[in-house]
Amino acid sequence: MVFILSLTVPSVRRFWRDRNFYIGIVAFLALVTPNFFWMFANNFSSVKWVGSQVAAQLSPGSWLALLSVFYPLILLAGLLGKRGLRFTKQVPEKVWLTTFVLFAPLVVIMAWFSFHAGGRLVEWLHPFFMPAPAVLVAFLKKDVIGSLSRAFKVLFFMGLLMIVGYSSVMVFNVRNAGQYFSGFKTLSMKLRGIGMSILINR
């Protein structure tokens, strides 16, 4: 996406005249080239493994995975409420470009997984969530700053609750999670089953 922007957006295209841009390209190639050679030497086994986990079929459940990753962003929007959640289009160009880089691949991924089931979709979505709150805040009007106190307090106590909950699971060895990491999978699957049953019963 960044490469496309560097060809189509004048303010980004000017970086082709900057030597640091080429240093970045070389650094990128230095990072990905060893991985490419490893995949080539192993007959692209990792790509084939991912393909073996996915089956072509209608998969509306993929959107539930999206919700399970982006729910903190929805929670933040809810905490801001009508008073705080006021958007503006008067933002710097870099904010629009960042939004494009963030959401363009996400649209493609969700379109694909809407018609393909399986795979570790949640792991694919996490990198897109990390910058999402910053993008949301960038589009808010500046006069909402005074109404952020409540949101900060709620998020602080929720974060504290999550730390206490995680620590308790480890200390009290719930479902053997504190002894072996495989216990996390057992516990998370059980909690997921409880959550799904609640949604179905509703």
C-alpha cells in the first residue's frame, strides 16, 4: 500500500528523491529476503500449510473474528458517546494516507475470508488493530479533549482488571494454564464456548 501511495500521491512521491527512502527499501529487502530463500528451500511449506487450513465456503463467522479483535475500538467509541464522538474531515493528509494503508488491506482480507473458512484470521487482524485507535482519535474534533477523562478512567480500570485476571489465572493455575502454555488453549476454548452459547441463546 505504501508503494502504491509513493507512485500516486505527489506528497509521497517526492520521497523517491530522498536517499533515506532507498535506505529503507534496502532495509526492507534485507529483512524479507532471508525468509524468501527459506521458503524457497522448503518448497513454500508455510504457504501451503496456510492454504491447507482454509476451505472455500461462505463464512459469515469471519466477521465475528473481526469483532473479537476490534471490540476495544468499539468500546472506546461507546465511552466517548455522542458528546465525544464527533468527527471532522479537516485532518492532515498523512492521516488520510495512514487510514488508507490501514484499511485497504483489511478490506481485501475480510472479503477473502467472507468466502473462505478456517485459518488463523484473528492473528491476521491484530496488526491492523494496533494503529486503529490512533486513527480514530485523529479524526475527532479538537474540542472533545475535555470529555476524555471518563474514557481514560474506565480504560485504566479495565486494563487493571485484565492484568489481575491474567495474573490470577497464572498464579492459581486455572485449567493448568499456569503450568503449561497449552492450558491457555484449553481455557480460551472453554470461555469461547460459553460466550458463543450466550450469543446463541439470546
